[in-house]
Amino acid sequence: MESIISDPEILGGTPVFKGTRVPVKTLFDYLISGVSNLQDFLEGYPSVNPEDAKQVIEALVSP
């Protein structure tokens, strides 16, 4: 998936959103908490491209 990169030089290889240092797990944590939604996540992490975040979510829910 082009929205996510894993580079040993960035957060020790933790999967992050392309062009950021924001771990993809952070998005999952926001959504799983039930308190936050995608818009809250994007407001909290403005460096994440909204389309990249949507692509990650769609990949999870698509069969």
C-alpha cells in the first residue's frame, strides 16, 4: 500500500503514513477507542494526508 511506509530510519521501521512520522497504529488506536473518529485523528495529526488515512481504512474493511 502506497499510503504506508516502513523504513528502519523512521521510528525503527514502525509502519507510518507516507511523508510523516505518524504510526499507522495511532489511527487504529483513535478508531478503536470509540471516543474519536477519522476527523478527530486528522485534526490531531495534520501532516497525515486525509486520502492516505481513508485508503488505510478502506483496505481494512474491503473483502
